Amino acid sequence: MKTMIAFWSILKKDILNYYLKPPNISWGIIFPLSWTLMQLMRSEGNLGIVELLPGLMAMSVLFGTTSMLAVTITFERKGRSFDRLLLAPISISILVVAKILGAILFGIINAFIPVIFAAFFIDLSRINWGLTIVAIIFIAVTSALMGLLIAVSAKEVFEAQTLSNFFRFPMLFLCGLFVPLDKLPVVLKPLSFILPLTYGTDILNGSVTGNSVFSAIINFVVMLAFVILLFYLCQRNIKKKWIL
Amino acid sequence: MEIIKVTHLKKTYGDVEAVNNISFSIEQGEIFGFLGPNGAGKTSTINMMIGLSRPTGGHIMIDGIDAIKDIKKVQKIIGIVPDENNLYDEMNGFENLCFCASLYGMRKKEREKRATELLKQFNLLKASRRPFKTYSKGMKRKLTIAAGIIHDPKIIFLDEPTTGIDVESARQIRELILDLKKQGKTIFLTTHYIEEAERICDRIAFIVNGKIVKTGTVNELMENAESEHKINLVLDNNITGSRAELENQFPNYKIKMVGDNSCLIISQERIALSPLLQLLDSKGISVYEAKAIKPSLEDVFVKVTGIEAVQLRIEREKLGT
């Protein structure tokens, strides 16, 4: 019970202090909206909104979660308020989950901005929503954990932002969003298979457009493996780098 | 009863030995001071004791719990006030305290009651709804201390509690520390203010270059320096001409000139004033004032550590006090 009180307080504090601040709310709306318009303009009307949705949702989650978490944690580390959390009588695992949950929720909400936008123009009833929601959750969890991994390595906020981009942009181009996986150069293909976003996007492609490379089960198993691996790495790195 | 026992504690960062094989113990209910200049190893020691840093070697037992193996258990019974005010700028005083209480699993009603009590006690009730970032340095320090004791810990670690704040706030904080002692709390305090350690600590350890060079009560530490007796004489005339004769007559006394009309008589034994005054009188020199100079903890610190107290003052000035 005591752990739950601490867990909830950390989550609530992060939501109120960071995620619900006006600049972040507006960023959370404007960013996915800009991606949507950019993609529509680029396609010159040849691409339907439905085909754009998986990519837009994945990008919104990825950018929403990684940037927020990496920046807020680096900010707290710099001001040493993060020490308070490390000194609280709660396990590192609980702390990790409490910290990433805010980012996950923020990412999930971001993912639905393009959906809301699309709902005004097209019929979304054919989308497999169950699969879509699970895929978004998985993308949000892996992205948040990657954000945390970045935060553990960064000392300054700008460092966290630079590191985030170093991971995010190659991932966007290699996960099958812009270039379908089968059209990727042979040298880059193995790289795309070690990125969690590839599998998340594939589930989204399958649930929204019906076109996916792997079966949903394979995608979920791989995503789950990524979650476990990233969670382990985050815990290990926090203990190693923050408790010197 | 011994509540903290540290044995052969070591911490190295690469080639640098931040803490070098230190051992000490703290009794329940006592204020134990760690006195030393910046970089002496004070914060490194605290960080290892509270779980923010892993020792390279040694053992730490806190209230019967192995703090290296089971730090989360230890963290339930300790309160920590770091050397920097690390509360949340966006949150107000009341919210900050309630949040810190919640980290220890305190329920809403309980934490709100305790936060209000502490805000009253620390004279911060009026400012309790203002964001932390608008507080003065002294107010921030007081709120940080309140946050450290919100869960009513048995042992409190105070890292430089009065550094960088005004005289009045520092005085209030010292009173608060003494109040905590009255409540039976054990306090581990690091400071580089010699007077502060002298005024409030039951026992003090001098730490220099990662090593404890001396530990004891203020009186025990003073005994060391009191082996020397000093008397300052204020005269109506310069005694430079009579100095040689004085030294001949009193071979056990060392005479040190302090300004034109003043001198310091130093001896390992107690100084007999009458013969000294008689001799000076015979030379036509009147003595206006004779004052015994008692050694201060600062003298002891300088003697034991070899570090001039001036160095500590410079550091203090750098920190803005």
C-alpha cells in the first residue's frame, strides 16, 4: 500500500508538473497535426488518410514519449530533485514504472490526435481498434523506456535532446514508415529488424490497412521481448550510473 | 546505544581516494558533526550512508541494518537534507512537503496534517501556497529541512544545513536542529563552520583528505590544545628592549610580540603572573591588562589538521555567506 501511494504520487506529480503544462499540451496537438498535413501535402492526394494513419500514430507516440521523458528526467537530475526519488524507500523497478507511465500516457494520447483529425474526413470503422490500441501501448512503452535509457546517459537537457534525435530519426526511416521494409537496401534491412518501432509499425499497418509483413503474434512477442530487455537495461543503468 | 557504526569505509573514484578507510560510531540521540574543508570527503561519506553512492570497501550498520545490503530498509528510518535545496520549483511549499511525505507511503490526511505542523514550526505557513522558486534562500533551506523530516525519521542526515543563508535563518536552523535532538533524533551533520560544530555538536570528527584525523567531544578536542597556556599582556610601553632579560628570567615562557604595546606569553605550564609583573614593574613598564587566551575549536582544528581556518573562511565566502 505504501509503495502504491509513492508510485501514484510520482506519476501524479509528473503529469501535473510536466505533461499538463500548456506548452506540452499544445506541442502534443500541433506536432501530430503538422505531421498529418505534411504527409498529405507530400502525397499530393495520391495517398489516402487511412494509409497515412499508422505512420502518423507511430511518429506521434515515438516523439511524444522519448522527448518528454528524457528531458524531464535530465531536468530533475540536474536540479537534484531526482535524488529524492532515489532516496525514497521504493524499489528502482517501481520508480522506473512510475516515471515512464506518465510518458506512456502522454504518448498514447498523442497517438490519437491524428485519429481524431482523420475521423472528420474518413470512415474509421474498418480499423481493428483492439490491435491498434495494443500496438500503440507497446510502441509507447518501448519508446518511453528508450527515453529513459537516453536520460540515464545524458547529463544536460540539450544532450538528452541530441541523443534522442540520434535514435529517433534513423528509426523513423528504417522502420518501414517512409520506405516499405521490402524496399529497404539489403545492408539496412538487418538494422530495421533490431528496432522495436519496426514491429510496432507493422502491427499498426496490419490493424489499419490490413498490410503487414509479420503476423501480429510474432510482432507482439518481439515487442514484449524489447520491453523486457529495455526495462532490464534501464534498471541496470540507473543502478550503475546514478548510484555511483 | 550505538545507532550508526561505520567501519573501514572507502570510496575511490579512479585514482582519487575520496574516503580513505574511515571508522566511527554514533550514539542514539547525539548530534555528530563531520567537520572539514570542501573536498574532504564529507558528502561522499553521507552519500554512501544514505544509498546514493556505493562504497569501494567497508561496512555501514544503521540501526542494526546493513546499509550496503539493505539500503531500502534503512531509507525508511532516515531523513536526508542534502547540501542543495532540491525541492520542486513549480510546486508550492505545502505540495512539496506532501509529495515528500507520500514517497514514504504516508496517507493524504496524515501527510497534510504533518505538512501543516512543520510549516507552522518552521514559520513558513504564510508562504505555504507560494511556488518554491519564489522562496528566499533561507526559506528554501528551511523547507528542505522540513521535507527531510516529514516522515518523522529516527536518524537525520544534514549536509551543510546552514551554508549560503543569512545569519538569522542560520540561527533559526541551528535552533531547529537542537529541537530535533530534544525529540530524541540522532543527527549526522556535516559542516565547514567550526563555530556551528562547536555550538551544536555533541561529538565532532575532523575529516581531511578523506581521513578522520580526530574525533571527540568539544571538551576532549580542546584538551589537546589546552596543553599550552597563553596570556596576552597590554603594556604602556614597548618591551622589545627587555625581552631578552624576560626570556632569561623565565626560560619556560615563550614571548611573542603582538603589535607595539602588546605581547603574548606562552608556556606549557601555568603562568605565574606576580614574578612577571614584578620584573616588568622594575623595568618601568606598566601592565594595563592581562588576559588568559583560551584556545578555540578553530585552534584545535588548525593544530590537528594543519589546515588554516582562513581556508575554511575563504570557502565560506565563496559560498556566499
